[in-house]
Amino acid sequence: MDICVIMKNAFLYLSTCSTCMRIIKSLGIENANFLQNVKEQMVTTEQLHFLYNYSNSYEGLINKRGRVFAQMKREKAVFSENVYKALLENEYSCLKRPILIWSNKVFLGNAKATVVEMKAALNG
């Protein structure tokens, strides 16, 4: 793990995801300058590397409910870490979301407990 990497604060979400939008509203960050709509601004290579170091797996960063992933599964695709990485680099809808990167910590997903942790982190 790259210990000295400092990652810029970001909230990765998809504007067409009602769950993401509900969470943004509940966190009170509707107009925050660190919001990153992954459809308009893909996850950067640096962010993906940082998230990989957090999860130790590209698979752990995949939204397995997404259409692209489901289609690949129906087509009997063979999944590997390299395939997951390529999906994350090229297809915004494959990223599990929302993701809060805050003070070099990562909060991944929309579980109630995770949203509570996000709120605590944002409120310092």
C-alpha cells in the first residue's frame, strides 16, 4: 500500500442513481465542490489505484447489479481482476457507489452503517 499517497477528497456518485441522490441529500452535500458524477467525470487512474489499495480487490469495487455486468454474466464471461479493472476504467456504471474518499479514508456503498460513517467523517 502506498502510505504517502494523499488522495483528494471526493464523493463518487451517479446522478441517475436515486439512492446516490438520496444519500447526497441526507449528507447535506448537494452543492459541495468535491462531488464527482462518474458519468461525466470518470474515476481517475489515481483514484482507482487508491481504491484498489483500500479494498485489495477490483472485484470489491464492482457494482454487480449493473446492466453491463449482468450482460457479461449472461454471456458467460470469465471474470478476473484484470477484467474487473478494465470494466472500472472503461464503464462508469460498473463502479460500486456511492464512494466517499475523505481524509484518505474510503467509505464504500450505500449500507445504512456506511452512510452513518460518511456523515460522521464529513462532520469531523
